[in-house]
Amino acid sequence: MNETADSYLARRNPVVKLGVLLLLSLMLTVIFDPVTPSVFALMGVLAAWRLGGVGLARLLKTMAPMLAAAVGIMVANLLFGREVAGDAVLGSWGPFTVTQYRLMMGGSIALRVLAFSALSLSFVFTTEPGAFVLSLVQQLRLNYRVAFGVLVGYRMMPLLQSEYQNIRAAQRARGMAEGRGPVAWFQRTRRYAIPLLAGAVRRAGRVALAMDARGFGASPQRTYLRRLRVEASDWVFAAGAVALGVGTVVMLTAFGVTRFGVGV
């Protein structure tokens, strides 16, 4: 899912980017106001767009499902959120009452979902999977057997997608109607799942046999054609990103915007 290998973010070490992502996400978990997560979401979008070279249309299209989830979370909190004594009532509709606390909490959680999504996509779109696995092995000392096993599984996903399209086309050519509704969906899923599972098991067996034949995992250490290192520019990026996040929280706290904890 790497959009461009020449962007600033794509040239940064994957483990460093992952560390920055985790730190910024950890900061958001203790913040309970709608404004701060919205600022972080905007920073994530701008980072992926301007520093990562990701097309804005593609980025927003990828975030669309998370936007739908955020709207659902917002509505659920408005209608079924916790009641707080003395809370200001903003409106009512039948048995449902919208209060200030429910609005604040619903907006906070929904916007945090969007912030997590934007920050995560800025990492995913600018990180090549192979480089990420190498960085985990070389910088974090992850067992290479586990790391490369995960990479092989990831590389098989496009093959499964192509096989799904072939199975679907073959069944339609044989006159199998797809139909509509939940019953048709269940029958269609069952028809696709069995050949897909059989094909996945067959491919996995072949890959495992090929890896064993080449002596994969025979030695506790291995050599690498490509060596990834943490450069000074990576530390500058990490320091700048964390400083920007902390500075944003400090500034918004000084203006009375950022709220920590769930109290009213």
C-alpha cells in the first residue's frame, strides 16, 4: 500500500514511524474532548498528504468506512450514553434525551476514531511491508522466523483476492445466481469459502515446503541483502512529531480546551 517511495515519510525508518504512531495514539487515549482529537486527525491527514505523497482523494476514500463508524458511535452515545446528574439537556425526541455530556463524549470518541484512522493510514500508506518486517527484525530483534512468516501470509492476500474473483466468475458462468438478501448472502459465502480455504491451504503447504527446502529457520541468525538503520533524520522526525503532538495538547490545555478524564 505504499503510495510513493520518494516521499519524506516513506524514507523514514518503519520502527521509528511505528513508535511515533503509538506515542501519539497513547496521548489520545487519555483525552476526552472533541477538539483535540479533531486537531490530531487533521495533522494525520496533512502528514499523509503533504509529507507522504498520498493523494487526498484516495486518503479520504479509505477513511470513509471509519467515518461511517464514527457517525454510528456518535449517534449511539447521543441516544444511549450515560446520564449525569445536573447535566444540561440540549433536546429530546420521544424517549431519547440529548444532553451536553452525551454530546461531548460522543464527539470525543467519534473524533478519536477518525484521529486513530488518519494517523494509522499515514503509517500504512508510506511503509513498504518488506521494509517494515526487516525493521522489526533488525531494530527490535523480532524472531525472523515469525516476521517472515507473517510477511509471506501478507503477500498471499492479493493471490486470494484474485482467486476469489476467478471462483466468482466460474460460478456465474455455470449459471449460479448470486441473489439478494441474507439467505442468498449466506449461501454465496458458503460456496466461495470452501474453494478459497482449499486453495489457501494448498498454497500454504507449497510455500512451507519451499521454505523448508531452502533451509529457512535452520540457523538462529541469518544474513540480509538489505540493512535498515536508524539515521539522524529519523530521530529528528520522531522528536519533531512528538513535540508537535505534545505542544498541541499543552496549547489547547492552556486555552481550556483539552480535557483529561471523563468527568463533567
